[in-house]
Amino acid sequence: MIRRVIQIDQDACIGCELCVSACHEGAIELVDGKAQLIRDDYCDGLGDCLPACPVDAITFIEREAQAYDEEAVRLHLEEKGIPKQRAMVNALAGELAADVTKMGISSGELNRYFAEETTQRRPSNPTGKLPIVGVLEQNKSVSQLAQWPVQIKLAPITASYFTHADLLIAADCTAFAYANFHEDFIKGKITLIGCPKLDAVNYAEKLSEIIANNEIASVTVVRMEVPCCRGIDIAAKEAIRLSGKDVPYSECIVGIQGQLL
């Protein structure tokens, strides 16, 4: 039959998994770092996943497809244990809704915020009431983070977002010390963070595998001026050496007062 289903642009997809979480039918899964519609009969064609995608990689198309099968979806979700997880999420959502109501913000306002957040729009606040900090304020800066996870220890060795990426390797504290960190450093880059003092791992080994197994365009290190932070740029330089590749390297140092040195 000809019906409406979603289509995911594999070139545009960044593998963030937000659409996977947004799909109530479990029709989308991450395959080799990209979101894919795994079965036509799991897709109800309603498109809850569309507003969740931060790069507009999901669209509707009309094509030959199996009819939506509610029973198949139910069995699929039970097999994955999703109903139990969803019940827990709904309970937490109920607690959040109660807290929001106490603060004088309607659930409609909150829902509009989350629906519009991924398209970088902000909802109006016609009530004039004080909004939740960081949720409904106007003219808020937009996050420039392009992928997840960001911790060096948790990052995959290979991922599609590493292809031709300008890699930012940053010490944890830098984003807190330097006020315009997202615009000046994260924007346009793939970000990995860590603390060489607190993390008992060899960053050089993990980073060298990432550089060796992907086409990394450049490496930028941002660290604090404190001596213990030197470990992160030492690890980055050693990683490039171990990878055997000639990757452009630059380093920025942030002072403890938040200034660039």
C-alpha cells in the first residue's frame, strides 16, 4: 500500500539518538552510528520524531510500505523492555509537571518550549511570570554541541561525526571558566572533554585510536593555565604522534579569571 512514513537522510544524520528516544513505537534504531527506520510496519506516520531531530534529517514521504501493525509494535516494545522504562519516565514527567505548575508555568508552555527547542526557536511568555531558569527566558544562547557523548572515556573509537571533523579536546574546567566557550570553541567542532588530574586513564591511547581510525581534519586543545592541566595537551600531542598522521594542531590556554592567555 502507498502511505506516509518517515525518511532519514543518512548524510545529514549525526547519530544523536534523539529521534530514537522520541519514537513511541521503537521504529528507529541507531545502526553504524546512523538513525534508521528498522521496519515500515512499526512507523505510524505521525512523526513524533521529526521535531526531535536537531539537524532536520527526518522528513515524511509517500511510498509503498507495509501497513502500521499495532500488535507487532506492542510485541517489539515488550521484547525491548520499553513499556517498563516508559512507565518510569512517565512517573518522572508527572513529578516535573507538578513542580512546573507550582512555579506558575502551564504544561502547554513547557511542551511548546521542548517542541521548538530543536529548531532554535523560543516560545513566548505571555503570562509575564518568572520562568524556570534556563528554560523559557528569551534570547538565550544556543548550544553548539554537535554530538554525544563528550567524555573522552566514553567516546567511541569510530563514528560518522568524526569524518573530516575539527576535533576539540578540552579540559573540563575550561567551559566553566571561559564564558563564550560554545561560540568560540565548540561551534563547528566535535568536542571531547576530560580532566588529566582526576581521570585515571591514558588519554593518549584512546585519542590516538580515534585519530588513527578517522579522517580528523584538525585538533584544537583548550586547557586551563594551571600546571595539572598540561596533561591534556601532552596527551593530544602524543596521540597525534602515535596515530602516525600529520594532523594540524593548535592550543588555547584559559586563565583562572576566564581570560584567554
